[in-house]
Amino acid sequence: MIPTQKLEQFQKRLAELNELLCDPEVLASPARMNELNRERSQIEPIVSAFQRWKDLGSQIDDNRAMLSDPELGDLAKEELPALENERAQLHDAIQILLLPQDPNDQRNTILEIRGGTGGEEAALFAADLFRMYSRYADAQGWKVELLNQSEASAGGLKEVVALISGKAVYSRMKFESGVHRVQRVPSTETQGRVHTSTATVAVLPEADEIDIEFADGDLRFDISASSGPGGQAVNTTNSSVQVTHLPSGISVRCMDERSQHKNKAKALKILRSRLLEIEEQKQDHAIRDERRSQVKAGDRSEKIRTYNFPQNRLTDHRINLTLYKLDKVIEGELTELIDAVVSDHQAALFAAQADS
């Protein structure tokens, strides 16, 4: 049975949030507005599903009461199975909605893809992955904004960084972090041999300015002329910006824009997201050490997926799923694959709750 008392508390809290979001003091504080809107976006689907579940319960009771009515009994009997089926499905959906929530699920995402082992073929694979995610994002109604890229000589990408904006982007994309392996015959291969290359994908929740604040002296900015593949000049102005966070030693360089100001803003956006991820990883490790959580945690250093082009086969090693439609997946049809990984993650959360 679903915990109705807990769900009623969510209803009360949603009403409080709606009032707070109209409060002049809250409206004057962007940071507070951000925080409350984020909480509201997590609670609202739960409350909506619970209200529909209650409404269906009332309809089912009314229909059962009408079964003995000579005029309305047949209609009530006909409607009951559909109502009961919908309520059962809502019951399961509410159970999933009540699972522990990742506070970053509603955030936008910084996507970073880098060619790994395999030279030019790895860079070409990195470009293929970026196109795949861009097409998937487009199908979801999300926006992709290129933040930085470094092109390889053969037309691939040594590195690409992009911001993906939209509804609950991180909740779907976060499972893509890790090493992706490709097996195919490169265009330069004259003997028809299959080569293996890799690319790494990092998915970071976009950090707000209020999440990561910099103290005076934390940042060093280095300005230089931008350059393209092979070192040729992109423009004649000093627009390339490298920002270094001195306490951590993390550096980010952006040279995609002709404007130094825009490159600086993009570099800071990436830097904040990387620092936010590091801070959250520290917290996650502390929680896991204390609670010994049994929920599987993805390690971005491990190989998560293999793309075998000769066999049109894709294998996700985390959930032992194999699909023979790589040609469609690489064109951005990722829904079935991501749904399966999300379902596996939810099953692990259910198991952890049952054992706790």
C-alpha cells in the first residue's frame, strides 16, 4: 500500500510552496526562488499522481455502488476494469516517485566527451557520440549549446563540451557517464580489420552561481589567441580564455566564441559544474561509508557500453542488455536504452529500501 499519510504531507507542502513563491520577500531573492522552484518541481508530480489516485478510488466506489442499479449497472460494470487498471498503474508510479530523489535530477547538464584510446578513430567516435546525444536531446525538446570543442585533423573531436537545457535533463543523461567502446572498421583500414577505440563521457549537473562561490584570489585567468585544427588562427583577437581554480588546480579553457567575455562566461559555467560534482562526490562517499548503501553507484572510469558496428550490436555492460539496432541508436534513438538503465537503477533502490 502507498503511504497516504506521507503523500498528504506532500500535498500540504506543495500548498506552502505555492504561497511562498508569491511572497514579495522570496520574489526579491533569486537564490531562494531557485531553491523553492526546485523543491516544487520534485513534489508536484507526486501530488498530482496521488490526487488522481484518490479521484479514481472515488469513481471506483461510485461504480461499485451502481452495479445493482438496473439502468446504470451495465455501464458501471463496463467502466470498472479500466478504472481499476489505471489506479493500479498509478499505485506503481507513485511507488517509483517516492524513491529517494537525486536533488540534481531537475538540473540542466554539462556534457563532456573526449576521445580516448585509438587516435583518429577515437576522435571520430567522440564526434559520433556527440551527434547521437544532440539528436536525442532534440527529440526530447531540449536545447544543446556548444561551450567548447577541440577538433582533430581527420574531422573528429578530441574534446567537446556542451550545455543541454530542458526538463529533467540530468535525470536521464546522468547514466551516460563512463567509458564507451567502439568496434568497427576504420575508413583508413585497407585490410578490413576491426579496430577497437574508446571515448569517455562525463555528465555533470549544471551548477548555479549560488552553488559555487569563488573567494578573492581563487581564480587565475589566462588570455590568448584562439586557434583551430593544426594551429591555424581562428581570429586576430585574444579571445581564448583559460580559467584556473587555484585551490583545486582545475583548469578550463574556452575558445569557441570570438568574444573573450562569452568564453570567460562559458569557462566559469563548466568550472562551477566540475567543482559541484567534486563536492557532491565527497558527500556521496561519506554517506556510502556510513550507511554502506547497497544501491549501485556508477563509476565513470569503467567501461559501460560497447558499440559493435559490424554486428549492428550495442551492449550495455551494467545491465547485461544487448540490442541489435546500433544503426538506430547511433542516430539518437536512445529512449529504450536509457529507460532500461533507469529501471535497473530504480530496482536497486527498491531492493536497498527493502533491506534497510
